[in-house]
Amino acid sequence: MKKIILTFLITISLLFSAHAGSESENSLSGKKNTNPKDCFEKVNRATFAFNNGLDKVIFKPVAKLYRQLPSPARTGLGNMLNNLSNLTTIPNNILQGSLDTAGTNLARFGLNSTVGILGIFDVASSVGFPEYIKEDYGQTFGTMGFGEGCYVVLPVLGPSTVRDVAGTVISFVGGDPWYNVTVKNDTQYFTESDYYVSRITGGVDFRAKNLETLENLENNAIDFYASVRSLYIQDRKQKIINSKKIIDTQNDSDWEEIDTE
Amino acid sequence: MNLKKKIFKFFLIIYFISTHSTNSLSLEPKDFVQSIVDQASQILSKSYSKEEKIAKLKLIAKENVDIKGIGFYSLGSHRKSLSDDKKKEYIDIFEQYFLKSFSSRLAEYTDPKIEVNDQEKLNEKYTMVSSVLLATKDKPQIKIDWRIITKNPDKPLIIDVVIEGVSLAKVQKEEFNSTIQTNDGDINSLLFSLKEFVNK
């Protein structure tokens, strides 16, 4: 029953977002809104302020402590987390039709988990495997043509969109093998805490890598909330495109406007 | 006939000289970015005080960035409804905001190692130059692309920096738009915020 409700919710949310691009039209006012579609802006801003407070009290100090770890320890932890993420990336490679990449990532996972001692060492990169690119279900929905839908800020987890939330739900209903063997199914090899520790460490690792960048962004922002929203949406678009070209996160006509001066 | 030939030769020589001198003056966007990166890197790696670094970085930005272009781009469609006086007021305050924000962001770095790799001409007006900020023990490698306006090939200017696919000009445009929209479309709210930032 739970699964049926979840499937229903995902379908509805994706249908809702299917035609929603980032350049949105406010149907009530008829005003053209050039910002990304931020349907719940007031709630989002409140959640953002809450997360920001939490960050200052908990995440930032923890990330600073994490930075004190010796560099090889941090690299090893980062490698382990990247290796685990292959478990979500591989099914998404398949769903996106990139079977070659799925095969490469499967070999990468096998090599790093064994020779690389549970992923601590990125042996695959050392022997010349192509650069690893993470994929998730939100990105897969994007490649299938689903629009991002409304922008949402989740408590603790931070920025997302309706499409990405739907992707996360897929992970929890069987799409993430790591979640399946730790939390969902009672295996004798892993416990629930393994999953949560890996997720929290992943968050701290990300925060530690972006300490100065985020501080810089906040100090120089006129509207920090809008900056983070733009960063998140542009970053997700880029990840969906997976482009190695040196451009094109944006429409060139954006720039033509300034030529009319 | 001889005179005609001489005149023809004269014009031919003039043509070649002018063509050659134009080519020698025009700067490849890739080399342009490399020279700015080198200048900035030199400033940041020296033992100047933070204030001295900021002052020197501001000079580089004034010389090599199309601040007015970025300012108008950041304003988006709101620009069209502004009077000339208001536009001037906006550009004046935007320049101060931009220079302060740009230089204080950069001044945080000490000796960044940037490798300029490639360039791709988008059209007559724009070329993208790609580079990477090399990894340090704390940070992974970061891909940085530079949008260069080449309307005047002898004087290319930076108009956007795209970090890992995220355009900083676009972030700023959405930020400004958000400020204006949350204040019922009033451009003065943005001017007030910019002034507040410049004076803090």
C-alpha cells in the first residue's frame, strides 16, 4: 500500500513538473517571471533561514573539524563515498541508455572495492579509467524530458526541485542498493547506522570542500537565498546535460539583450 | 601608366601594412585570459596586505572586465523601463559594487594555479576560454570558463565567468531580479541594497 501511495505521489509530482521550465509565467498575475519557478518562496525562504542557522551552529563547525583530518584520510573517505555512489549511478546509467558507462562504472566499483580496499583508494582512476560522473534519479528524470518543477528547500537537506525530490523518493523505494542492504532489508553484513553514517559523512565532506566558497558567496550576496537557488538550478542543468563542452549553460540570446545599448 | 602602377603599388603596400598591423595588434582571447590570470596570480602570491591586493585587483578588473555590460545584463528586462538618469545612477553604483565584490572574493585566494587550455569562438562577439583551477590538498580541481566579448578584437573584455557550468553573471542576474521582484518591481530597492553593500 505504501508503495502504491509513493508511486502515485511521484507520478503526480512529475506530471505536475513535466512542462515546467525555469523561465516561468505567473498565471495569477500574468507577469513574466525571469526567476526559476519558486512556487513556495515564502516557505522556502523560512526553511532556508532555518537551515542556515543549523549550518552555523552544527555543520560549519563540524566541517571545520573535518578539515583538521590529515589530507590522505579525507581523500580516502571521499573515495569511499564516491565508490558507494556507484551503486546509484550504475542503474541510472542504464536508465539513461548509457550502457557502456554503466559497464565502466561496474568495473570501477569492482576494482575499487577489492584492490582499492573498500573504495579507500581510487585504483580505477590510477589505471586510466575515464572521469567518474555521478548520476541520480533526478538527473534521469531530467534526461527523460521531465521539467524541474518548483524549486523547494528541504529542511536540513537543502535546495531541491519537485523532480529531484521525486528522484530521492525512488532511491528510498528500492532504487538505491546501498539503502536496500543497510536500512530496508535486514542483512547480516550491514546495519542501518552504516547508511546514515555514510550520508552524514558525505554531507560533511561536501561542506568541508565548500567552506570558503559558501562563505564568500554569503558575504558578497545581495540576496543569498536567490544566489543559492540560481547555483543549484544551474548546477543540476549542467549535470543533466553532462556536457564536456566549454559552454552552454545558458541561452546566448540572454547576452544579445545587452547589445541594444 | 607608370604613375598608375605606382599609385596601385602604393595602395597595395598600404593595404598590406594595415592588414598586418591589425593582425598583430589583435589579441587572442586565450592569451588575453592567460595574461590576466598571470597578473592576478602574481598579485595574490606576493606578500601584499589584503587592502593592497584588493586595490591592485580592482585595477585589473577595471581594465579587463566589461563592467557596464555585466551591469546591464544583470538588470535583465528591468533595464528597459529605466530612464537615462536612473541607468546612469545604476551603472555608477553597480561598478562600485562589482569591484568591491570581485576583488574581495579573489583576495581570499593565495597563489591560485590556473591553467588556460582552450578557446571556442561562439560568434563574432563572444569567445569562451576554458581553464582549470588546479586542485589543492583541501579543494578539488575546478573548471573555469571565461566568456570574452570580442566585439573589438584589439580590446577583448571579460563579461562572465562560468565555474563548473555555473554562470556567475546569471547568478547575479537572478539575484538582482529577485531583489526587485520581492519589492514590487521597484528598482530603488536594488539600488539601496547595492549602496548598502558598497558602504558596509
